[in-house]
Amino acid sequence: MTRLFIDGKIDQTTETYEITGDEARYLADVLRMRPGESLILCDSDRIDHVCEIVSASKALVAVSVRDRHPNENEPRFTATIYQGLAKGERMDLSIQKSVELGATRYVPTSCSRSIVKIKEGKDGKRDRWQAIALEAARQCGRGIVPKVDNVMNLEAALKEAKESCDLVLFPWEEEKEGNLGKVLDSVDFEKQPKIAVFIGPEGGFSEEEAKLAESHGAKLVTLGKRILRTETAAPAVLAMLVYRSELI
């Protein structure tokens, strides 16, 4: 069912609601939705309002609220992905799949081996990346739209993660001892832990970067015997987190 995210709260007593602006154009012009069709409006309180379209134009779409219930599709953890800058489609795919698998925040991160070079605060791609996150959140029924932040350098990202997260994971292809499964055994998912995941660019992290991560309290871990592409690694870690927190 088509899902829209609404800025602000929809009153629980509301029986009708009007959608205007870009969202109205999206429904009426892009999706060509018509009266009688259903959609879900998810508000800032993570309440899903199941609605039926009453009238539709590019300027205004009026809906009738048929049902409402809390959105329960958010994971039992808060995950920030610090993704080493990678080439075009690889970043797009990483963002899309990370959102589908529960990432709350996504931070493009400048690393020593990043082929793509973007200065902090000068990222014209952010709007595109945010749009990818929005579409992925709509598709998989999220209760929020994960935020794509501006580019950060690795050291600043590590400092931020140390200060704001309960666990900082640093998958590194040269790591042989750090077992991600054992690390996750000690995580109490009942407490909605804040987890940071650092992913290297196409060439991976350097040894100096791995040492820098350790000095900031990150746990170096291996993701198994196979070396994953940069666009595969973040979704792989998130899938493991989902398994540990929801499926066992």
C-alpha cells in the first residue's frame, strides 16, 4: 500500500485530512491515484493512519481516515551507518538496503582510500541520497525516514560515535580475532542500544585507520571468511543485528 510520511502529528480524532504540495502532486500526477484507492499516512508520532482517497488533484488530495495504529516496524536498536565514500551506484545501493534493514541514520564518511572526494559541507549529492532513503522507507513500511547527513571525515565520525553510541563496530578485512557474533552476544536489545557501524570504501580501511578506530573505542570485527563489497557490508551487518534482536 502506498505510504506517505507526514511532518507533524495527525490528531487522533481526525476523520479527514488534506494533502497538498509535492506530496499531492506525487499521489495525483506520479502515482495517478484516484478516489477509492487506499494509502497510509505515517505521522511524526509513528502512527499509521489508513486512509481512502476522497478526491485527488495535483494541488490537493483529500482522504478519509479509516483506521489508525502504531507503526511497529522499527528495529530494537538504533543504528548509524558511517559509510566510506564510494562511487555512485554503490552508495545508492548501500543507502537503499541499509534503510530497508533498519538503519536510523546514514553518514557518508571520507576515508584515506575513498576514490570519491567530497569536501565536508559541500555535498550536492545529499538531496539525491535522502530521496533514496525516503523511497526505501516508503517501500518497506518504516515508521521514520532515516536521515542522510553531510559528509564527515573519519576521525570526526569516530569521535562522534564514541560519544553518542553504546557500541561502535568497525568491520575490517584484516581482522581475524574479533568475532561479531560474540560481540553481539553481550548486547541487550531490550534497552534499544545505539550502535555505530563503520564501513570502508572500495579499497577498505587502512591499517592506520583501524588503529585510529581502536584508539576511539571501536571494536574491530570480521564479517567472515569472504571479503564483501563496500555496498554489501552495511546491509550484511544490519541483517545480523536484525537476526540477533528479532529472530532468535
